[in-house]
Amino acid sequence: MRRLFLTLTLFSTVALSPEAAVPQGNQHAGQHSLDQRGHAVMGFDQHKTTHRFALYEDGGAIEVSVNDPADTANLEAIRSHLPHIAQMFGAGNFDAPVEVHAQRVPGTAEMAKLKDQLTFTYVATPRGGRVDIATANREALAAVHAFLKFQIADHKTGDPVRVTKRPA
């Protein structure tokens, strides 16, 4: 009886561990699928570009840049996609993140509901572009931060998840 209890305890511990949730061989496949969906939705190569996400006291930022400054095709695609995203998000449409991540993305439902409390501004950068997100509403701010933290984790960017002051 004791052996059965130990076996069941061990099995349940392994089955409920985060590592067991995604078999090691499927982690790469999951990232590959994310990259493929990202390319289809965003229009640029996920391996030739870099995503960065930042959390600020008044919102945050989504930045995408080409890895090679001579890569004009992906640069143009970024500069086409990000203004469109700023416009869609400003209208409360968060379908693109759902399509890229193939799941409901944290914060998007709240941001859609509070769209009038948020601003999404596109800014061209030397290697791509950025969408600045700003709000004075605490509920909207929490939603933006949840959204950006999810992006950091799912895209595996390694960006800090701490809130900082927006750069001048």
C-alpha cells in the first residue's frame, strides 16, 4: 500500500510539473508554430527581426527591428505592419495577437473594453518601428502590462518585466 501511495504521489508530481506540460520535443515545435503564425500575420520573418517589449509607468511599448540594417524587405514589412497594429489596437481590435499566439492573450479583452482610455502611437525607428502605448487609467494600465508580460514570455525575448519610466 505504501509503495502504491509513493508511486501515485511521484506520478502526480511529474504529471503536474510545468516541464511535463510541454514535452521537451514539442517546445521547439511550439516556437516554430508561433514563428510561422507570426510571419503570416505580421508579414516579416521572425528570425530576421527582433521583438522588444517594455513596461512603463504610463503604459509600454512594442518594438520590432531588423537584425540586418540592409534587410529592406523586412524593414518595409515592419513599417507597414506596426502603423496598422496601432490603428487596430486603437479601435479595440486585438485579433492579430490572438492569431499569432493561437490563444486568448491576457489583457486584450480589457484593453478592447477600455480602448478610449488608451493611445497607441506608431514611431519609426532606424531599424524598424515601435508602438507606444499610453494610459492614465489604472485598469487599462494593468491590462497593458499583462499583455506585454505575456508577449515577453511567449516570444521569449528576455526583456525585463519590471515597470520603468518611459525614456525621454
